[in-house]
Amino acid sequence: MKRVLDGKKATILFLLCWVAYFSSYLGRLNYSSAMSSIMDDGVLTLSQAGMISMIYFFAYGGGQFCNGLLGDKLRPELMIFAGLFLSGIANLLMGMVSVYPVMAVVWGINGYTQSMIWPPVIRIFAEKFTYERKRKYSVDITSSMAVGTLMSYFLSACALKLFQWHAVFYLAAGILLCIAVVWIVGYRNITRENGETEFREKEAGKPAGEIAVAGGRQSFGVLLVGSGLIAIVFPVMIHGILKDGITQWVPTYIYNSFDVSASFSIIITMILPLINLSGAYLARFCSKRHPDQEVRTSALFFGVATVALVGLYLFGSKQVIVTAVLFAVITASMMAVNTLYVNMIPLHFEASGRVSTVSGFLNAVAYLGSAISTFTIGVMVEKAGWEVTIASWTVITGVAFAVCIWLKKKKFEDKN
């Protein structure tokens, strides 16, 4: 039987997971921080710099699904180590090259390797912790995103101030490579002390996902339909559009709508990740009140976001503080939905060994929504203006709210 960690060892393992996921943000957001300097050096044009961002985005989103599947078959600690180590190598190479096609390939590889981290982290939560701890830690891990975002901006700013843009990638590479070693050594020490060095697939002598499945492994397509996951694809995609798409365009909207400096609009954006943490903890509070009813709980947050978007449409261009507050409400609500869908729902699929697969799939769908928003928001603003763009956000969020109300009694049960 698998051994569940508790007490001090559980806390240490969670902290290792937290640091691992935190470090991934240092090696992904540094590109956007260095992008202006790279263009100033004449290495990239504006369109080339944007294309590299898109390549990373699609590689990361597609990799979430692929590595979600692999995360239920391979040893998760090795996947996380490989993701951190290879991302460190990719960042090192990014600082060494100054040719657009090569940079595009390297940053795409970085996107894929970074997608190797999240799915196995969720699997570790499901298999290594007690019920109370796995629910707690699936929310607490979101703080690594906020802290990682702010630290990435800070370290990148320091590197750019003291050195050239190459140093931004060298610094991230050094941190990622060091944390990769800390991760694998720390993980193995904890599991060795607990009398266990491997996961249940070794104990059972068969791949994860075949345990407790009589008559053969259930295909993911059957799982997707049979469990009802297919029903929430639309709201998952919409939350991706709002969570990432809106956040990306907040500084532009504020800068275009009010007489403020560009730096002020960027500061507003940097504060949002900290405010968004409240959404994750509100999601945990609500899930305690209504256990295992993630869709019903998500309806509440989609409803709040819809109301805030209506307020943004009516009053968003009138007062900058009101606008900032409304954006904070919207993005915090979507962080709550993200916590419910990507962090909590996969925990229901431990028995069939598909935690990593489900988490990777839902995350991939969310990033598909993010990709759609990245492509379309700029075009809509240019062609139709901000009012039409915000109206479209309001409509699709209202539809997602309606879908969640319709599915409010839906619970995800592992049929295996």
C-alpha cells in the first residue's frame, strides 16, 4: 500500500512543491520583462517578439495535456526534476542566442518543459497527503504563482539595471538548475525516511491508471464523457480567457482610458496577482461549505464576475480606482474558478490514477481560452473599441454562469 505523509514531512514536501512551481515563474515571465531590451538591441522586431510569446503559450498549453497523460504513468518526482532542469537549460540557451528562429525554438522548448511540472505536482498532492492536507495544499500552492510573478519582475528588473538582457535568462537558469537539484534530493530523502521510495505503480507492478480498473484501462475519452468532465469544457475555457486575457490587457485599458502614466498602469497589474490570492482562499472557504460541489461553487464566482463586468461596461471609463477594483474582482473570481477546476476537481480521480491527466487536460483547455483571448482581444479593440470588447466578455461570462447553474448538481465521481 502507498504511504501517506503527515506532520513535518508533509509540510516539507509541500514546501518543495511550492518552491518548484514558484521557480517555474522565474523562467517564464522573464522573457516579457526582457522583451523591450531585446527589441532595443535590434535582435527582434515587435512582431517577432510577439510570435515567440505565442509559441511559448501554445507549447505550454499543449504540453499540459501531453504531460498530464505522462504524469500518471511516470514517476512524478522525475518529471518535475526534468521540467525544472530542462527549463534551466532552455533559459541558459536563451541568454546565449541572438537569432530569431533559434530563440523561437528554444522558448517553445521552454514552454513544453515547464508544462512537465504542474500535473505531477497535483498527483503528488492526491497520493501523498491526507484528505484534509490535499485540499488545503491545492489552494495554498496558488500563492507560489503570485510570489513567483512578483519575484520574476523584481529579479528581471535588477538584472536589466545592472547588466544586459542576457543576464535575465542566466539568472533564471541558475535558480532553476539549483532548485532542480534541491527538489530531487529533498523528495528522495523524505520518501526514503518514510519507508517508501516509489509510487503505487511500482508497488502494484503495473502502470498508474490500471489499478482498480477491472478488465483493462479505461480510455481517457470514456473517462471524459462518463465522468461529466466534457460538460465543463466551456466554462473552463471562458475562465482562461478572463484570467489571463484580461490581466494581460489591464495596463493597456487603464493607460488608454485615463490620464495616467504607463508605469502606474503596470503597478496596477503587478498588484493583481496578490489580490487574486483572495479568490483561491474564497474558493476553499466555499468548498468547505459545499464539499465536492465545485461546479455549483464556480457558478457563484462566474456570477460575481458577470456583475463586475457589467459595472466595468457602465462605469469603467469614468474613474480609475473603480476600474481597478472591478478588474480585481473579475480576476480574483477567475482565480477562484481556476482553483476549483484545475486544482480541486482532479483530486476526485485518484482511484483510477488519472489525477495528473485530468489536471493537465483542464489546464490545457484553460490555456486554449487564454490563447484565443490573446489573438482576439487586440483585434477587437482595434476594430470595434473597448466597449464592444467588454460587452463580449460580459456575454460569454454570463453564458458560463448559466452553464454552471444548469450543472449545479454535478459532482465528479471516479467510476473506477
